Amino acid sequence: MSTLQDLAQAAQGLLFISEIEAPLEPFTLPAGTSIHSPADFLNAIGKPDQPAEEVTLAYFLRNMVRTYPEQDPTQQAVAQRFIALQGWLETHLQEVRVYRIGQVQVQAYAVGKTPEGSWLGLKTTLVET
């Protein structure tokens, strides 16, 4: 199974919750793509004129991985899946970072480099008013 297929399987069925619930969709960038800054990433995805910021994976997933004793079992199971997904990204990819593009309706991309040198990750949409 490819790294992309493994990632898709790890994220399957998970919804990122902001003011909406949105799926996490796998994506790739071509090998040789250079991503040293948000501007590089914006150019790589063809959105050079958008406002963007870079955040850590831990910060991006902070609300998804939170568990607490009074949580119902379904919420705990979802949090555990997000914890496993975070671990997968940190274990299988290098230079993992998250780019948030836009305001209010934010396109978020968690991306990292595979051992073969290509970039892959997950994208989703957040609504933050």
C-alpha cells in the first residue's frame, strides 16, 4: 500500500470540526516542489495571492485530540483517531507543517515530505467567524 493510501485510510471518516464539519481529504504535490514558506506553498497550489499563515500540527489539531473524563465514548474514540492520525503524520512524514489560507472560510493543509521526496498531506475547510 502506498503512503498516500495509508494516509487516506488513517483519515477515512474523520471530520474536522470548526463552525462546520468537513472531511479530511488526501492530496499530493509533485516531487521536487520546494516549500520553505507559506508563499512557496501558495505558489505550489496555484493560489499565490491569498493570505496565509503557517501553524504547527499540534496547534492545528489541538481541539481534535483533546480528551477528558466526562467525554462520551464516541467523542473519546474520535479523539483517539485524531491522536493516531497526528502520530502517523509525525512518524511517516518529515517537515510537517500546516498552512491556513484565507479568512473566515479557511482552507487548511497539513503537509509533509515523504522519504521519497514528494509532499503529501490532508486538506480541509474550516469556518471561523
